[in-house]
Amino acid sequence: MKERIQTARLAEIPERFRESSFESYRPKNRKQESALAQILDNPGGNFYLTGSYGSGKTHLLYAQYRQMVLAGKTHCHVRTTRDLVEELRRTEFDEGFISPVIAAAAKPDPYYFFWDDVDKLKPTDFRTEVLFDLVDSLYRQNHGLTVTSNYSMRDLVERERLHPAIVRRLDDMCRIVEV
């Protein structure tokens, strides 16, 4: 049963990152070496991985996710912003559908959410409300969270990618790591 769950969780990793691990990450500069070291020092920690395109943020996110899935101690999900928005849209229009991410975040059982490309969101009132509820549930339940973004938290607000209340929660929860 445990192996079947692990296999299903690992199947959530996109093909391009299927083999991502800490061992396969090849830092190209000191910033990337520092990012890897910070995550290795606290592999169950909450991180806001920020940096330019191609710096390895997504690789590190999937490496951390892989490690947590294989450890099997904490229930976790991984979503890109695109996948998360589709899940939220389905929640809005399909009364019979319950988002696995939202359901897990609301429970007190240990849970960890990995969110890739947080800055790719085009906010609407509905998305903002549901995403705040999700991030707030993670925060209140003391769940884990790692996100990636090409933007700093300040830029997320200034460029109107995320509502300031969501960014405040991210800032409260996550250690900012420049990659």
C-alpha cells in the first residue's frame, strides 16, 4: 500500500523533472551552492525559492518533494500554478469534486504542499479568495510549504501577481532562498 502511494505521488512529477534529486543538482555558482546547502540542512523546511529562469529552483523543489515522498512520513502534493488553477476551477464548477490539496490542507494531519511557479498566476477574485484560504489553512495548521518564483515577494505584490495577504502568509511561513 505504501509503495503504491509513493509511486502515485512520484508520478505527479513532470517528465522533465522525474529524476530530480539533491544528488543530481549541479550548482553553477555560490548562490546555488548556498541554496542546496540550506535545503539539505533542513529538508523538511518551508522555502520560498526565488531566482532567475534556469537557476534550478524547480529542480530543488522536486528534489525536496521526492525525498519527502520516499521518506513516507508526511502526506504531500506538488502542483504547478497551472495545475493548481485547473484544480481550483474544477472545484468551482464541479460540485462533486473535492480538491485533494485543499482537503489535505484543512486537516490537522501532517501535510506538505509544493507549489511551482507561484508567480505565473493571473489573479481573479475567486482565485485570490481560494488561494488565500489554501495558504491560510497551511499556515494555521502548521503544514509545510515550498514554492518557487522568478520574482521576489515584493515583486509579487508590486506586479499584482498575488494579493498582499497571501504574500504575507508566504513570508511568515517560508525561508527565502535565492537560487
